[in-house]
Amino acid sequence: MMRQYQAAKAACPDALLLFRMGDFYELFHEDARLAAKLLGLTLTSRDKSNDPVPMAGFPHHQLDSYIAKLVRAGKRVAVCEQVEDPRTAQGLVKRQVTHVLSPGTIVDPSILDPGQSNFLAAICRPTGSRNGLNGDAAATGLAWADLSSGGFAAATLAPNQLPDLLERLNPAELLVPEGFASPGEDLLPGDRAITIRPAWSFGISRGREVVQQKFKLATLEGLGFTEGDELAIAAAGAILEYLQETQAGSLEHLVALKPWRAGKQAEIDQATWRSLEITRTIRTGSREGSLLGVIDRCETPMGSRLLCQWLMEPLLELELIRRRHDAVGELVS
């Protein structure tokens, strides 16, 4: 049974592994110590040796509530299930990892704030520096997706634009390649869930192939991308590949990849965005007490998410502003 556990853990080394054993889910070794601290579980052991293996567990019917607590704490969680009936199994019951959950891939409304987007983002920079990524590059690729709404976008950014856009998006989880470094940038704060991915999953040709295959396209020009958007496409491909690995369900609700272009909306720098408390407060980071929290009276979660998006990206084009005002005026009157 422990060989089964070790094989499952090797497949998801950076996730807390919930291992199904009869009517319980068990965690072992360092996973058990961390889960006991985060979930208030009792740390025990079945091993009577001088160096016992720590374990912690909970009843199977409490799975959803405990997953919610772990994900809110910024942890990745892998669930290893019994995949055959113990009554008919020959020998040891077969087990395998059935799904992996992380802060950027959850869609459960009981865990998410339905009024705010829950972004999974990925950063891609050119290779070439000694740490594998050139922090001084002229451009950076950023892509972000919200599984709860189906939104999916990618951008090619100047170095000074990346921290500002990340601050506004506030992704729940950020994918970065091995060896990632962000000199002079506060891109990886301690409260943001960071997932390290193989550098090859951010390859430019690989990203183009993954995106074209997902949307059944021969070229990406129809989506509005150009040759200068290679890093943005690579970041989008890294997101799609990660979702294909971790999500057992279909990704059909991601129907398009949209290019994000600077200049179509007001640019708000990182420090100003924080001090204005537009979508979250400085002190607690919560929605309550922010501008969004004060003015949001939307009837549906979709409306709240749209209002949040409008506040994050104030329009600059007069015709678009007039259209929006006319639409609101029509509904009000």
C-alpha cells in the first residue's frame, strides 16, 4: 500500500496527496505534518518502529470541506482514489490520482467568491540568461484564464507593464518556469500561490502548437495575434497544458483566446492601484471596504465580475465610453 502511495506522490510531488484508504483519506510524511497544522488534524502513526511515519486523516465525507480549506491556504491538492471495488478486487485495491486541484483551477462556487474572477496566470520570458530567463528582456508574455467564466487572454508586455497588470489581475495561482527570476520586481509575493513548471512547457513552438490544436486553427492571426506575440502565445500554451494535466473534465468552455493590448484602457501603476483600494483593501486584501465592495449591487455573479472588470480597466476611447453610458441609460430609463 505504501508503494502505491509513493508512486502517486511521485506523480504529484508538489501537491498535498489525499490517499483514500477505506472510509478515510490519509496523508503521510511532510504532507501529514502540514495538513495537521492547516486543518487541525491529529498527527498519528501506525508504524511502531523507532522512526515512525507520521500520518493524519479525516473521514471521506469531509473531503470537500477540507479541500476548500487547503486551496484557500494556497496549496495544491491531489486526490488519490480507489478505482476498483474492494469486494471484488484481487489482492490490493488499485488506486490512482483522479484529479488535482489548485487555487487557480477551482470552479466550486462554495470555495470561490462568485463576484470576482479567479485567474490562473502564466509568465513567459525569452531564454538566454544564466538563470534560464532573461529578466531584462524587451518583452514578456503573460496569459491568464478564469475557469469559472471561460475568460482567456494573453498579452505581450514591456517589463514595466508586467507588475502593474499582475497587481490588477491578482491571480490566484501563477505558473512560472524552472529558474524563474524577477530582478527588481515583486512578482512572487509570499501570499501568491506559485507553481513551478518545466521550462520546456513554455517553449514558443510548443505553445503555438498547443493553442492551435485547442482551438482547431491553422494560424493564430484570426485570433488577432501577430509574430510579435510569440511569448504571449507560449504563456497561453503553458496554461492549456497545465489545465489538460490537472482537469479531468473538458475545457470546451474556453472558446477563444483574446489578445490584450495596452492603450485601450487606462494604465494604473502598482502603487497607485493598491492605494486607491479599487477592488480590495490594503490592510486585509478583502473586497469588503473597497470601491467595488461599496458600489456593487449587481443581481448576479456574472454582473459583479463584469463590474469588477470595468473598474480594473477604465476605458479611454470616447466612443466606447459613450456606448457604455448609452446602454446604462437605456436600462435605467
